[in-house]
Amino acid sequence: MAQVQRMSRLMIKTLRDDPADAETLNHKLLVRAGYVRRNAAGIWSWLPIGKQVLENVARIVREEMDAIGAQEVLLPALLPREPYEVTGRWEEYGDLLFRLRDRKGGDYLLGPTHEEVFTQIVKDQCTSYKDLPVMIYQVQTKYRDEARPRAGVLRGREFLMKDSYSFDTSDEGLAESYALHRAAYQRIFDRLGFEYSIVSAVSGAMGGSQSEEFLAPAAAGEDTFVRCPSCGYAANTEAVTFKAPTVAAADHPAIEELDTPDTPTIETLAAHLGVPASATLKNLLVKVDGEIVAVGVPGDREVDLGKLGEHLAPAVVELVTAEDFEGRPDLVRGYVGPQGLDKVRYIADPRVAPGTAWITGANKPGTHAGNVVCGRDFDVDDYLDVVVVEEGDPCPVCGTGLTLARGIEIGHCFQLGRKYADAFQFDVLGENGKPVRVTMGSYGLGVSRAVAALAEQTADEQGLCWPREVAPADVHIVAAGKSLQTELALSVAERLGAAGVRVLVDDRAGVSPGVKFTDAELIGVPTILVAGRRAGEGVVELKDRRSGEREDVTVDEAVSRLTAQLG
Amino acid sequence: MAQVQRMSRLMIKTLRDDPADAETLNHKLLVRAGYVRRNAAGIWSWLPIGKQVLENVARIVREEMDAIGAQEVLLPALLPREPYEVTGRWEEYGDLLFRLRDRKGGDYLLGPTHEEVFTQIVKDQCTSYKDLPVMIYQVQTKYRDEARPRAGVLRGREFLMKDSYSFDTSDEGLAESYALHRAAYQRIFDRLGFEYSIVSAVSGAMGGSQSEEFLAPAAAGEDTFVRCPSCGYAANTEAVTFKAPTVAAADHPAIEELDTPDTPTIETLAAHLGVPASATLKNLLVKVDGEIVAVGVPGDREVDLGKLGEHLAPAVVELVTAEDFEGRPDLVRGYVGPQGLDKVRYIADPRVAPGTAWITGANKPGTHAGNVVCGRDFDVDDYLDVVVVEEGDPCPVCGTGLTLARGIEIGHCFQLGRKYADAFQFDVLGENGKPVRVTMGSYGLGVSRAVAALAEQTADEQGLCWPREVAPADVHIVAAGKSLQTELALSVAERLGAAGVRVLVDDRAGVSPGVKFTDAELIGVPTILVAGRRAGEGVVELKDRRSGEREDVTVDEAVSRLTAQLG
């Protein structure tokens, strides 16, 4: 007997209009359809059908985690400061961390992620190589004091997350645990009905070596990533690397000086000379830990300061200011060229390959230089991929033009390595009797975020449109009429429920058929069954929520078809 | 296919010794058997088998809540200050409340209970009498900054609780919702295998009228309550009421003065006169909102200041100090009697019934009075039941001698009435078109506490001893020997698992049979199956964890018997 929910008894109130404070689709639709309510910025309540959808996602996640042998545990959200002090994250997290004191003045935090505590627990439980590998996970509430918690349920300050952690004694073991998680994530996101890409990511503050993000393309996404339409390559824009072209040897004429008054920008220069911006070399000056460094990229490209920062971390990268030019006659603002910068470190994009010729600054006001050849007239100290990726850039794998997309991060797998084991000195007894430092993986999957991301990705103009495993019911039965229709609707609901089909039946009295139809579209159960005008003949309408296809069938036909399909 | 867990792969480490900081049985055993670990005072992690037990309890609770038509939701734990300001509980909770600020300086709290937020949510969702009654619940993490979180998982600072709330338009409706919850709680605690009593309770800080506690008798219990061995009456000691006896009319001699030097206490007085303490009348002076009041009880009884405070609330009750006697010659310390206290309000226990005669103070130093008759020589302004209940006190229902017991509060049902609806002005449209103020019930059930309470109530000297529905497995199979025993154990585990029996199999290599037996007793799965010396003959031992009964049976017999019983 599956669940039969009667809307006459369900605590649900749908809204005709978008909430005034809603900016994203998931916020608008999840509130309007009665799934969630907002308690404060980034803090949400899950109402009955919302809780069911959340639980459906959590169940799928648990099933696939269990299937790879991960063990479920439950750690607290309220955590003492000490372990986060050991790793430095008590400070590093900055304003993102909710901190509080207990009645005795002890410092606590609300866990934003649990690497520290899992490391402590597993260190306590596992002392020998025989106890490893271990993969453990929890489905637990996390807290992050986001600066702008405005994307609905997508980026909450309190949210439900599945976080798991793997513990191995070798790099090969970690690679295996990572592969198991990666495959489990694919099965989870497939079952959840996501369209998604797995992209290489920069590890950032989590530390560690390999890292991949699972991104669900959606307009509301906060991440930009590239996809290759040909070979399937996908990557976070910050992780895309461009392969330096091989440039055929060529005899370039000698450098010539060009009189270019009032052309301090690439646009003015290209216009003045009548050349494309791509023929020019742009030299951006930045300060790296206070020292001035020049970064050269083709004139038609932008420097990605985030990428540059990741490459040079932990050094701090800043833009130069007018003051930095004082006492530096070698730096002529707007007319810098690498051929005269002996005292300045020169970083260039791989596109500025040896043998390429450029128009660039002549290090004299109002003057540029032509035929400036890399390797002949100037040298590059470091090649770093630092340009902003653009639509059409060549795929680093197959060379096809990449496409840009916005995506929601729905999962993230990290090979943390020994960072946390080092911090907590977590060794186990090795096979040879000597201590072995443990190596870790960390795997996050936003459960409440997945609900919001699915809403974003699957909704249409009528409302939500859930994949079946996630939907609060398999069939939404609408009693469109008076008692005849209501009785029919309830009897069909009972027959389907008895056959194992999950049913939501709209038996509300005093609500017009029109409102019920609109609500059914809004709520987004995949199949809609209408007991309407032909109820007296024993005929109902079956409608597919996504395609909109509809068909009149007899009650028996409807029940047997739905039972065969869903029971 | 039920779950088969292999201990060789399970993250579990049992301990031979009690943890140094453990004071209660549940703390000792749950830690030693590998169910939980402590992260900080009152803050716990649930390890794999602990999480399973916790989930089993939560599942039973959900099933019974769903069965009475309660709808599951999930509210946040991090809550804004405002609603708790409306009801005054932001302040009232005092140090018990975890308070924190977000990055913008906004005040938040970690929810200790959710009346305010549920009232807001339901007010938003339900606007007409047609939308009610509604019962909603959540299984959610709660926070209370306990002053002394020392009872193991029993009284945590972060804990899992089922809290539900009912909303009705009439007192009759509330009574019905309350009755549904009460019956559901009985089914839950029966299924969980609890021995428990339902006791009348004083509502305390929650406000409201009717209130009952579900108490599980256990030595570690923090509540004292009385039970009638004859009629089944049970009550919180503070809620017991004594019926005034009917005293036969009698001609008492006139008051006589007794010379009683140096007898300022009942003990010294009774010894001096050679009478039982029960023949004397003790008069305790207290201040009620600053005014001196005398409280008269039989000399062999103690005044329960908690009870007195509950009766007189919201007035504040304090003990008198030496200074209060200054300028009051009518109050003779140690020799107060009601027959001379014209200016003082006199409250008495019902045992000081009209017609009863007492020895009491004569309002002169060193002097008492005999034959002081209530109603003749003094009047009682108010009768209040304020004595500490004692073993053997008569049952207020049937008069049998009551027994005292210690218990753990595992559930609590409150009829809140309109307190919260008044605070939030929660009216719905009534049937007659006029607004109706909503009336509420609140029902709490500690999920993590239930695990600890069951541990306390069911453990024996060998360790934990779970009721079957709660246990992490139905059968604990011990491979007591080498590869022959391990192979047999694993094959039996597989057969039982395939038949729907949940199995924990101890297949650990390099662990002696003795350690495995000890661990099996400690972990407390209800049935233990040992593949031991007679494994070669296809014979195993079946043992009942609670009774200790053991029997040798063939493998086939064991499998078919356990399958029939548990599959």
C-alpha cells in the first residue's frame, strides 16, 4: 500500500503570484507550489510535500552510498573550536563561519563541513591498516553564513548535505575510493534525472590534489564552465588549460617604431592602426606580494585575475595603482612593452608563443612598436594560462571550439591527500609494523540544493516538473467537478495506492477545476489523472505533465496502465 | 534481502573499560559497545551501529505519527530572534538558549523547541476552519545549553527530537488531537519495548492546561514520580494532590501552654515532649512577593518549595531571613503558632484539616501550645497541597500506599491552549464567518534520549540488550574459530539476509572467540548464533541474549527457525 495523500487534508497553500523577494526560479516555484517557506535569509522550512521531495533525494543518495560500502554515521553540527584551530580553518573561514559561545564561555562553531571531526573520529576508531580503507558518510545539516543568501534554496545558510570521507593507507587506495564515489555520484545524478557535466576543478581552500565538480547546467548557476561539444571534455573555466601552439619558424622584419598618440588602450590602438586587437600584445601590470610583474596576453583577451591568483598562491596578487609608477621611468603607463622590461618579471599566456610577432608598447609615451617577436625581442619568464576562457576557445583535448555554460554545483569530489591526516598526525600501523600516514578523500553532495537545482533545470512555464523518483507522488488525481468526480477520484486513488502507486488526490471542496488544474501543473507530479466531464461514463483523462500529451481512457485502463508502469 | 553487516568491514571499536568521564550506564555502554563517541560535553557522534539504532527509533516514531494523520515537515534549527521575542522566550530561556549573531549583526538562536515557528508557519498556511485541524511534526535536531550535560546521551546539548504540534478551533478538537497523540505515544513506547508510566505533570514554563509525561523507570532518571501499585495511578511528585481527610467531630480540651525551653525544631520538641513528630504542626515562614506568609504542615512532613511556587506563580516565593523578623514581635522564631498570627496569611496542607488538634508554637520563646484545634483556635486562609510526597502516601484515586520511583522523561504531551495563538494573533475564519482563535497542543519525544533510556532500562551486567525493533540487527553471528567457522558464519549470514533477517556477523580475523563472545554480549543484538566447535558437523549454537538460554541446533534448523521468526 503506497501513500495516498488527500489535498483536502494536506497542509498546502499554493500562491498565484511570485513572492516579492524571490529572484530565482526555484525560490518562486518552490514557494508558490507549497514546498518551502522562508524563515530568514537563507533559512528555510520544508513543508509536507517539500519534505517528501527532500527525503526522496536523501534516500537515493543513501542507497548509492550504501552500495559502495560507505557507512552512515551522524556527527553533531555544534562543534568545539579546537579541531578547527588545529587546521587553521577557525580563522580561514572568516565571516562564512557561524561562531558562538556556550554558557561557560567556550568557543563553538556550526559545522560548514566536517573534515576535522571525521579525521578525529576515524583516528579514534581505526588504528591498523586492517581497519582501512573506510568510507563514512552522513546526511546532515550544515551552516554557512553566506554574504548574499539570495538564490532561494540553492544557497542557504542552513542546508542539508551528504558529506562523505574516505580513509586509505596509499595513493592507489585513495584513487580507488575516489573512483567508487565518482561512479556513485553518476548513478545518483542519473537517478535524480539531472543533466550534468563532470568538470575538473581547482581545489581551492580544501587543499589536496585532484578535484572534480558535478555541474548541472542552469541559468541560475553560479559557476561558469566550458563543455566541448565534440569529445565531451568539461571543466571549470578556471581549470581550463590552453595548449601552446607550435609556431612555424618565420623571418620577421626588425622592430619598427609606430607613432601612436593618444592610444593608451587596445581599442584606441587597434582603431588608430586599423589592425585587429588580436594582432596586439596587452601587458597588464600587477603586484605579486608587492613586487611589480607584467602579464602579457593577446590584445583581444582578458586576464582572469582569479586564475592568476590560483597559479601564484599563496602569493597575493593586486592591481597596480598610480603610485606604483612613481620613480619607475621604465614603466610608461599605457605604452608598456616586454622588449624593454629588464627589471620586471614577465608572465605570458601560452598564446604568446616563441616565434609569434606582436604590436605592443614601445615604453615611450604615445609610441608603440611593431614586429616585436617573442624569443627574439623579449623573453617570457613564466608561461601561465591566465586568460578568461571564451566561447569558441579550442578544447584542450580535441581542439574543437568550446561552449560556455552556467551551472549549479550539485556535487564535488576531492582527493584531499594527507593535509588533514598531517594536521591530526593520523597514522595507522602499517603491514610492515611501521606507522603509515593516512590519505583522505572528501565528497560533498548538496541534498537540499539538489532539490532546488532540479527545480531550476526541469521547470517550465506552468511550474515544477519533477523526475519521477523525486516527485512527491507518481500520480496527481484531479477531482474536476462535484461529488461524482470526487468519489471517482478517491476510488481511483485507493486502487492505485493499493497497487503501490503513490498518489496525490485533489479532493478539495469549493475549489474550481480551473484552480485545481493550475495547481497540478504548478506542483509538478509527472502524471496527472483528471476525473472530469466523462466521469459518469467511467472515463478519465491521463496527462503527461512534461509533454502535455493527454488521452481519454477508461478507469480500468488507467489503473492497469499506471499500475503496470509504476506499481 | 536484509542488511548483512560484516564486522571485519564495519567501523566499530569496542572498549574493555568504561570511559573515564562516564557517570551513567548509557554513557558507559554506548561508548564501550561502539555506538557513540563524545565530541564535547553533551555533544555526541553516532557511529554506524549507533546511527542504525537511532534510525530504527525514528522510523517507529514516524510510522505512528503518520498513522494518526500527522504530517512531517522540517524546520530550521537556526532561527531568528523575533518570534521568540514575541513570546518572551528569548529572555525567559536564560542560559539554556544558544544565541549567536550572523555577519550582519542579526540575532539568532538554536531552537530548543519550535512552538513559535510552527505557529507562524501554520498561521501562514491555514486561514479557514476548513484548513484545521492540522497536526504536523518533525524529527529534528534541538539545542539546549544544559548547565550539567553529564548524563551521557540522555541529556545532550545537541539532540534529536520528534516534536509535533496540533492546531484546532475548539477545546474539543484539542482534546481529540491530544488523545490521538497520547495513543500514538503508547504505541511507540510499546513497540520500542519500554516499561513506562504516564504521569500527570505540572505544565511549567510551557504554559497551558493539561500535561502528561511518559516516564521510563530507571536509576539514572532525573524525575521522581509516584505510582499506585493498586489502581495504576501515576504522577509527577509535584502534581500529586492529597485529599483532605474528613475528621470526626471531637471535643478537644482547651489550649494548654507547654514549657519547652530550647526546642526551636520539631526534632527537639518531639523528643522533649515524648510525642511523635506527626502530632506537631510545623509552621514555615516564607515571603510571597515580599509579604510574609506562614505555611503549616504536619511536623513529620517537608514543605515542597517547588510545589508551593507552582501554586502561587507568578508570585515569587522566597525563604525568610533573620532580617525579616526585625520589628515583628508577633513572629517568634522557632515558636510560631497559627493561633496568634492575625496579621499573617496562613496556608496549610490539607492534612491540617478542620477539627484536627496539634502541638504547635505558642508565639512565645521557649513555649509551645497543646490542643490547638484547626477551625476552633485558628483558621486556614488557603489549603494547598505543598508537602513533599513520601513513599506510602495514600493514592489520591484509591487510597493505597504510593510507591516512589525514578524515571527518565521519554515523552511529554501538552495542551498549550491559546497561549501561542494569542501571542501571534492566530485566528482563522470560523464556520459562522467570524474569526476564531486557534488552540494548540505540543508533543515532544526525545529520539536520541529514547536510545539512551532504552540502554539504561534494558542493559544487564554483560552489556546492552536491545528490544528487537531497535537493535542494529536481528541476529549476531559469531565465527568462533578458524576458516571453517568463518565460512559457515558467512554462509548462514547470507542465507538469513536473503530471507529478510538483519544480520551482524563477526568475521574478524585475528580476534579470539572469547573477545567475540564478550563483544556480542556487549553490543546486545537479541539473538546470538555461534559457529563454533561443532561447525564441522553443521551444528551451531543459538543463544537468547536476554535470558542466556542456549541450544545446539543444525544449521538448517537455525536458519528455518530464525527465518520463520524474523524474516
